[in-house]
Amino acid sequence: MNIKRRLFVSHILMIVIPLVVSLAVFFGGLHIFATLAGLRDGARRDGRSFLETAELAGELVERWRADGAGVETMIADAGKFNSGQGERGPVLLIYKDGSLVSDGVVPMPEDILGRALGEEGDAAIFGRASARVRRVGDYQVVLLEGLRAAKMSQNYRDVMLKGTIMSFICSAIIILLTNWFLTQFVFRRILHAMDTLNGGVRQIRDGNLDFRIEYGENDEFTAVCDDFNSMAGRLKDVETARWRDEQSRRELIAGISHDLRTPLTSIKAYVEGLERGVASTPEAKSRYVDTIKKKTDDLEHIIDTLFLFAKLDTGEFPYRMERVELWGVVSEIASGTAGEYESRGLDISARDAGARAYVSIDASQMRFVLINIFENSLKYRSKDRARMEMTMSGESGSAVLTLNDDGPGVPEETLGKLFDLFFRIDGSRSNPSQGSGLGLAIVSKVIAHFGGTIEARNVPPGGLSIVIKLPIASEERGEAGVR
């Protein structure tokens, strides 16, 4: 049961339980008290029960009149009649000239009794006391029931007062007990959930980002705990990303320092050689100057590449996005560079698989992407001549461009780092002219800006496959899909 239902039930029970139990206590106590005190029997003598007794007494009086019974007979019969009524029943008394001549206790206030004896003939008096008067000669036969009724009324008032006080006391006790029970029923679950969340917050505060809340209930706090776990996971991801960024920053500074220092050191050494006359012949001087120029070109290339990466990273690079047919752009770049790379030891082929796709890219940056991949295959080839084959296919709304070489491939543990900043397979940074380690990192950023993905896979028995996926937009956006 969730907390909302528990609160609703608790509100209902808060009203119903005290009311029902209080009424039960009051009326149950009144019933028990009346039974023990004999009030129910006394009350039962009111009304019809008294009239029935009066009829029996009337029959006795009629018999006395008919038989002309004397006072002794009437007194004896009245005694038998009274004994048959029990201690709580009406009393039959015989009076003469206002004086009691039979045995018995007068169960009636004086004013009611005087009024009954003042009647000249048969009479009935009802009120807070009841009397039935009949005459037999000079005698008055009176059936009385008054003292018991008066006493009963007073007792009922006492019972009502005591019952009211008792009901209030019981109600207060019941309300307190109900509140305690409902507090345990509802708020114990809330307190448990709050304690669980507080514990989780303290764990996160203390840096334990791997902590997750295990909440086994199914109520409103379940979603809160799930969100907490999701938040903790995101914080962990942010912390991991921050750590990686910090590592990348350190590697960036170290890489830039190393890559800039190497050509600068060479330039400085050759300049000093020229100054000191180490290169004494014109041929040596020309060789020194050519080396300085080459190292300067390397330095300029590193700076230009770093500047390009910085602009891509900050989003300030001016892309010129246009709708193009991807395979046409790729095959044009391949045919335009095939001769140059063939002379350097890389044979490039573009195998037309018949797939066509219109995508939104910057064609010049796509050329940069392909050139960097070509250079990477050429640089790390394992034989005199390397081969690069390009194909294109379609896959669930994407154009897939695959570039396979026949090189040595990449160790499996380094595949995921191939597009990281300043990453080199051999771990050496001794020759910046062989690459700054920024090329594939820039390639990854360019493809990401196109909305695509790039990944590297090893191809058995040997070789590396670069897979580029670019999204295909709809005609409404000015683009077409694979056909």
C-alpha cells in the first residue's frame, strides 16, 4: 500500500475508530450498569406492566366486594399479592381514614400519596409516581409504584453523568492509541525512506559515488530512490569525465611541449652550427638551411593543427555544410589523391557497391578526414606497399563508409584510444614529423559535428578498418536517403 492510500485510510480511521469505540463503551457501560443496578427491571415495570398488575389487583378487589370480605381477609390477601410481586414490584396497601391498616412500605412521595387517599372513588394517578385507588366499603385499596420510579430516575441521571465522563476519558485514550497506531502505520514507512535517502546523501557527500540505494518497497519513494541512483550514476560519469579531461589536459600540455620542443631544439642546434661555422662549405650551409626550413615547416604544421583542434573544440570553426552525394565526394577525393599516395607506397581503391546517399557535410573537412586516415595507414604500414580499399553501404538510416587497410592493425586494448588526443600506437613522441597525435582526434570531432560516429576495428588476418557512419536526412530537409 502506497503512502497516499495509507494517509487516506489513517484519516478515516482517525474519525471512525474513536467514534465507534466511544459509543460502544458508553452504551455498553450503561447497559451493564443498568443490569447490575436492576434499573432495567424497574424501567420495565412502567406503562403496560403496571396496568397489568393493576388489573390483577382490580380482580382481587372485585372478589372482596362480592364476598363482603372483612379487613383481616383483605390484609391477608394483600400480603399474598405483594409477596407475588417481588421486592421490585408494585405494593398493594389498605387504608382507612387516611391510616395504613395493612403491612408494607409506602413506595411513594407524600404529596402523591395524599392525593390518592383524597379520591372518593376509583381513580388512577400517573406521573413520576403511579397509583390505582379502589374502595371496598370504608377501606381504600391502593396499588402504588412510585418510590422505585423516582429512585430509578435519579440513578439514571447519575449513570448518564458517569457514563458521559467515562466516554470522554475512553475517547481520549482511544484517540491517543489510534494516533500512535496510525503514526506507526504511516510515518514509520516515511521515516524509513527518509533515513535511507539521508544515508545515501551522506555517502555521496563523502565521495562514495559508487553507492546505490536498495529500496525494497513499492510506494512514492521508489521513484525518488531510482532518481537518486540515476543522479549518483550521472555524478559518477561527470567525475569520470572530469578526471579524463584533467588527464587529457595534462597530456595536451605535455604533448604540445614535447612536439614543439623537438623541432625547436633542432632549429636552435642548426642555427648555432651556422653561427659557429660548423657548416663551412656552401653545400653544408645549404643542407643546414634546408633542415632548418623543414623543422620550421614541422613546427608550423603542429601549430596549425593545434589551432584547428582548438577551434573545433570550442565550436568556433566555420563549417560550410552542404547537401552532397557522399560516394561522389569520397570517390573524387580518392581519385584525386591516388597518384600521390601511390608514389609514397599506398594504393587506394574505391569499390563501388552501388549504394548512394545524400548527406549534409563540409566537403573540405571530409577531405581532411580521409587524408588523415590515408596518412595513418601509410605511416604504420608493415610492408613496402600498403593497400587501402573504400566501400559504402546503408544501415538503418545511416550511410556507412568503410576504409580497410592491410597493415598490422592495432592492439585490441588500444582500439578505444585511437581517436584520443595525442595518442600514438607505439607510445613514442621522438619524431613529430611522423604526426602530432592530433590528426585522428580532429577527425573524430569533425565526424561528430556531422552528426555521425567513427570507430576502428581490427580485420583478420591483418589490417585496420575505419568505419564512419553519417545520418541520412529526409527530402523535406533538402537531403535524400540511400537508394
